[in-house]
Amino acid sequence: MASFAPPLSVSITEAQLAWLDQRRLHGTLSRSAVLRQVIDAAIAAEQAGSAVPGPALVATAERR
């Protein structure tokens, strides 16, 4: 299992919160888990040479 960094606090907009909650798969994933998936997808897109992750990032986050 991955080693986790200390918790951090972030502020997001209501629209971002709604987007995040829509991707929680009916409450089976925590918001933190969804954010980790989105960050992982952004890192993968960057390493693959994509300047802007775009729809692939969203699709990756939704599949997990």
C-alpha cells in the first residue's frame, strides 16, 4: 500500500464539490479517494506528455 503524506486542507468551490461528489460512486469512495485518483490521472497525463489532461483525466477518474 502507498505511504500517505500528512493530511492537508484545501478550499474548493461549490461547483467543484458537486463534481467531486458526483464521482464518489454512490458514496462508496471518500472524497479523499476521488481526489487521489484525479491527482494520479493528472500525474500520468503529465508524464505521458499531455500538456492539459482534459477529458482523459475525467474518464480515468470516473472508471476508478
